[in-house]
Amino acid sequence: MIRELFSAGLFLALTATVAVAQSDEDYSARVSGNYVPGSVLGGGPIAPDNLFAGTALNGPGTNNNAYLIDPVTSAATALLDLVPIWGATFDPAGNRILYTTEAGASGTVDGAPLFEIPIDTGTPALLGVIRDDTGAEFRIDGLAMSGGVLYGSRAAADRDGIYSIDMTTFTATLLIPSTDSISGIDADPATGTIYGVDDTIGSLVQIDIGAGTITPVVAYPDAAETDIDGLAVGNNRAYLIPDDNAPGLIYVYNLQTASFETPLTAPWGVTEDTFAGGAYISGAPEQPLGPVAELPVFGTKIAALLALLLGTLAIVVLRRRATR
């Protein structure tokens, strides 16, 4: 009995150790490509309750900045230099910004490289390259994190729609096909509801993944503004982010009062860009309680140690019984 318990504990420990090693190898392979996150301006912790937003051209070599924007005063601070932003969202559980960007000198598909910016460091890092079900690099224009799942939108006049993105393999799976141009999406961190900006009908829309439906919420506030590619949702508001500087406004829709508020002033330069992305940085997430939520936080190394501890404890107990 003692030998069986010890063998079981040792097996669990070895299995967990191998899993950790394989995970490290996979991460090294994912980040070995020629993807450049750009220059970090300032660095350090990023304050919550700000907008993260930026624009992009369809091609590498642009001089775009990504900004932190005060949602009350419109005051903008450049966060990243030479980083075109295609899509972005905030991951509350990971306390990080996620964004897609252009391929740069590597020659890969624009909108496929997926980066993170941890809020506590402010330093971007490549997570992986988004791919379709054949393994080919795949353009994603908008991002939304809801219920722990990363969703993406694609408006490329080919295989357009709403996708789920596996955060281990970075494979995009089509959930809701669409012929409309929905470049920007984001999720309300309070409710998990996913919204999008639909340039085809000129409207903010609500996206129901379970029902597979896309429903208009409200028309764009300016009929002359027909190209809104970015969306950030938070603080009970949806921030509609155009990629141009005419008139250079970020529109603010209050989800509670169902009305538009005073728009923010965008910090873009004089050049009209092609894409835009944004995210609302909500406050630090609450720490989950309960053994089910804690297991992924501690990871396989702690699981291995617990298995060894339990095995050792069982051996001690049985030996004491055997000597009585």
C-alpha cells in the first residue's frame, strides 16, 4: 500500500513537471519570429480607467503611436511608439491589454500578430500569431474578451465575421459569419455583453454569441462619419473610435441612459489612417475565491508539490499504524 501511494505521488509530480517544460518550449517557439513591439514610451504601471487607443495603416513602416486617453478630459499620453493598432481589448483576469498589430519586417499577415501589455509593467510582449483552421496566418481586426474567451472580428471582404481565438494555439474559429464591415468589437467588463461598430449600416451593434445574432443598438451620431474601426467598452459607456482626424472625435455612448455624451478629442495626427483599435482599462480584477478558480493561478508546479506532500503524508500515517 505504501509503495503504491508513493508511486502515484511520484507519477503526478513527474507529469506536472513535463507539462511545465512543454509549455515553456511552446512559448519559446511562439515568440521566436521576427515581430517587433515597437518602442515603449515611459513604461511602468498603467493607470486604470483610461482608454488605450491607436490607429494603423494597411502596411508596415508607419509612425503610429498608441495612446492612453483620459475619458473625461481627452488628455492623451503616448504609450507606444511605431506601433500600429488594429484591434484591442482589456483582459480583466490577466490584468493586461491585448492588441493585434501589423506584421512589420517579418512579412507576415497584418492583423495576425497578437501582443499583450501587462498593466503592472507597461511592457509589450508577443503572445503568438493568429491563424485559421489550416494553420495559415489570419488577419483579425477587432478584439473582445468576454467570459474568459477572446473573440475577434474580421472585415477583410473574405471570411468576414466574428471568431473565437484559442489562447493556446491562437487558432481563429468562425462563430458568426457576416457580410457587414464590423472592424471593431469589445465587451462590457461588467456584463460580458459584446458590442461592435458596423460601418455597413452605420451603427453600434450588439453581438450575441450564443444566439448567433448581430443587432443594431444606435446609429452613428454623425452621418458623415462612416468609417469607425475601433471600439472600447467600459464604465457603462461605448467609445466609438474613428481612424481619421476629420472631425477627429471619439464618440461616447452611455449604455445606461441610451444617449450620446460629449465626444472626446482624438490625438491622431494629420494623416488619415486605415484602421483603429481601442480598449477601456478597467480597475484591478477581484481575486477569485474557491479551489476551482485558484487551480489555474497556482499552476502545475504547485499541483506537483501538493501531490508529493499528500503522498509523503500518507506514507507517514501508514508507517505509524504499522508500528503500533
